[in-house]
Amino acid sequence: MHTHKDCRQPVAAIIYLTQDTPARRVYLQTSLYLLFWSFNKRFRYPVLVFHEGDFTEDTIAAIKEGMPGGLGALVQFRQVEKTDFCAPVSATADLVEKNRIIVPDARSLSYRSMCRWWILHAARYLAPYEFYMRLDDDSFIEEVLDYDPFQVVRAEGVDYASNLVHVEHPLNALGLLETSRELLGDTDRLQSLFLCGDVAQTVAPSRLRAFLDHLPGELRERVNTTTLSGPVIYYNNFHIARPELWSHPTIANYFEAIDQSNGIYYLRWGDAALQTIALTATEGLMFGRFSFRYSKRYEREQGLYANTNHPIARQYFDAEALLSGNKPTGSMTDFAAFNDLLAARGLSEIARIIA
């Protein structure tokens, strides 16, 4: 049982961003049920469900009625500003199809706008809170917690805490190391975050060149055509953070420059990678990790350690170990070799367990 000197309940909220579709409603209801079951039935933090105005009153009422303990009033639905999801004029469905030449999970334009929302707009809605917790609608907390996670983060002096740690697929990070070096400085710490290997290990160089022909010149010049790299990332579909983090000059300026580059749309840069890079490049921050059983739909469907299923990541680990074991989902930090790698690169704090 965790005990803390400061027993005041933090001013905090739990937030989702979702859509009102049949599948997403089922995921959301399941995630919310597990959230209350795991800890929020006891601690009763407000839950803010952000959306683009597509939830009807009947749907909202049904979701609230399904909350355990009659706590549906804690779940509040908030419509975001319409301009939050305005993609650049150059971002079209054809752009996604071109990405399918090479990107393993090209995803839709709305997915890319979602990634952009998390790094560019979400903080605007979180100013009243000391901390917030992000969950996706398909993020499941799978065990009862005997502590208040917000209290743990505050007591430990942590600025950002996640759960799963993985490696981004290098084809979802084309040009990201080069762009980040330009924006944040060519530091050993930034380089240490990326696992690198030859292009030919992952994709035929001719296919890469065909893909690059579709990119604007500035982005094309940032993609290394001989070496690919994928960063170590927190799966940020669960995290607890201080909202003030995102106004830190280093982080805010990095996100603004990333947005101006259009790399989120043209190269499918994800918000998990962008947040992890910005955080690790900013001096003086304290990280932590929760080790409760937690899963995300991608991991549940694709299998154990799905983001390591490419040669550049596999070369760092025992391939058989990555495919064995009886846990249906998990973090790369389950492997001693991965933790040793983080330690050797000066990144041990990424794996530091606080609860």
C-alpha cells in the first residue's frame, strides 16, 4: 500500500478523445468501466470525453448510465473547437494512399489530425488542472490499483509518467531524427533515443526513393536514404502529466516547428514519438512508469511487442524472447536486455517504476 505525506487530493482530470461510432462506443464504455473499477470509483476524478460534436444526447446518457456505482455524473462530454481538426490544404486522402507505398500502418487523415491535436491543442483544455491522465477509448487498465495514481505522481515529483515502453517502427519515423536534431540540437541524448540500422534491412531502397519522390523538397531532404531509425517511445495512450509541461519553451517550440513541417501528415509522425522526443530533450524533467497490467488494442490484436517486429529493433534483442512468454501484451521494459540498453545510453529514467 502506498502512503504519502501530502494527503490532499490533486486537482486532476482523466481525459479521452474519441468519436461516436459503434465500435468506438463499445471500446469507450469498456475503458470507462475498467477505469472506474480499477481506481476511480474510489477517488472520483472527473472524466472529460473530448469529441468533435458527433455525440448525441441519447448516446451520452446511455454511456453515463453504464458507469458503475451510479457515478455517471463524473463523465463529462466536451466538444472541441471546430478549427482543431482542420488539416492543411495539401493533406488529402491521396496523400495517405501514397504513404501506403511504404508506411506499414498508414492510417487515415483523421488519425493524423488526432496526433496533431494531442501535441498542439490538448493543453489548451487542461489549464485548470495540476495533473491529467490520458486514456484512449481502447486503452484498458486491467487490474485494481491499491493507490491513487495522481497522488503517486505528485509525491514522487514526477512531471510525466506512462506505462508501456516500446520502439517506434522506423518507417513511421522517416526524417524524424534528422528533423529533431535540427530543432533540438545534435546531442548524444537525442541520438541515444533512436535505434538505427541500414535501410535495406527494412525496405528496398528503390521503394524508399519512389516514396520520397512524392514528398515536398524540405521533407525529402531530411530523410536519410541509407540509414533508418526508430525512437524508443512511451505509449502515450496512457500517461499522467502536468499540463504546464506542454508550454515549456523547448517543448512548445519543437511542437510548433513539427506542425509547420507537415511531417505528421506527410510522414505519419505519431504523437507518442513526438512527445517522447520532446520530453527527453528537455532538461530538468522527472519521468516515472507505472507497472500495472495495461493494454492497448494494437498490442492485443497484433500480439506481443508488436512494434519490435522489424529487423532494426530485432537486432537489439533476442528474437525468440520477443515472441515467447504468456503475457498477451507488455512493455519492452520486461526484458533485461532492453533495460541494459537504456542504461548504457543514459536513458534509465524512462524505465523507472514509481508504482
